Amino acid sequence: GAVVSQHPSWVICKSGTSVKIECRSLDFQATTMFWYRQFPKQSLMLMATSNEGSKATYEQGVEKDKFLINHASLTLSTLTVTSAHPEDSSFYICSASGGKYEQYFGPGTRLTVT
Amino acid sequence: GDSVTQMEGPVTLSEEAFLTINCTYTATGYPSLFWYVQYPGEGLQLLLKATKADDKGSNKGFEATYRKETTSFHLEKGSVQVSDSAVYFCALRPDSGGYQKVTFGTGTKLQVIP
């Protein structure tokens, strides 16, 4: 149980375009979802926390107008990278939490901006 | 603030060797402690956890004991296999309940050679 999926697993986009990444909890209701960013050979950096039906809470230094997060249902959260630039290229990982405070991680999405 | 310090890698071991990856933390109270594993190109998987002092988490031959007196949670395995090659992250979550932010260490890459 407790499976989290992400789509797409890999995406390439041109500079200036927007790209949307989906995170789904497949077999449980996720009241809270988290979005992380991982740079090569580095740890995970929490970008934002979202609760279903509420606005996301962004970590300090994360541009909320650039990284749009929507958590419209108990099984789906989306991260939209707007006006992407090459420096946004990274590995984005989501996690989801149900009622037991445990976080279950998705497989990640590799974004490459050309 | 909370922090997690891991030994720097990469760690290279021969198959069947003994593994120790050191992890120490800084936090108030009694945080929950975790080890996550990330295989190449994949997201994080929870390997084991401990939620109170002197607890021992174990899974797939890996063990870690929550040592409050030394604020440590070192990961050990008696005999590593090539399939254990991955990046290992130590992490903590505060003890104040709710969906608290998880703090990750920088990760330690393990390479096991036949």
C-alpha cells in the first residue's frame, strides 16, 4: 500500500514555456502533499507543503509565482513550473501524507529545460 | 534549527563487507529518525525508522539504533550486496506532531563491487 506516482517521469521543454508535473496518491487519501527539488548529488530541498483545498505554503526562497502548486483533491497535486529556464532543470520529487504523518515518496520527475 | 549530518561518500565496499554510514542530528525534543534509500533514477524509499530513544529500526538486513545520548542514528548492515548500491539519506521529523517538515542529510552514495 501507500503508493505515490508522478507523471511524467521525464520531460524536456524549451526555455520560456511552462510544464506541469502531477503527483497522485494511488491507494490512500493524501491530506498533505510535499514538493521537493533535488540537485545533482545533493539532498532534497523542500519547496512547498500543500493541504487539500488550501493554498500551498512555500519555503523561504521559493518563488510561488514561478512554482505553482495546486492540491485540488485528496489524491492529486500538481506543480507547474512557469516560464521555465535552464536553471530550473532538476529532479522534482513529491511526497504524500495521510493520517499517520508518514510521508510516501513518488519516483520523481526529471525536468530538463533547453 | 534542525539539521542532519551524514558522512560524506562515496563509500565503496566489496560484496559481503560490513557497512556503517554515520548520521548525527541536531533537534529539540525527541524527533523521529529515518533512513531513506534512493536507487539510480528513482525516488526515495523508506528503509527504516525509529520514533523514540533506544528504538532499533531494521529492514532488509539494515539496522539503526536511535541514540539520544550521542544524537546519532548510524546505519549498519553486516554483509552488503551489489544490489545495495544506492544513495542513503538520513532524515528527521520533529516530535511536535502534525505534518512537520522532514529534514534530510546530504546523502551518502554506496557502491558495492563484486
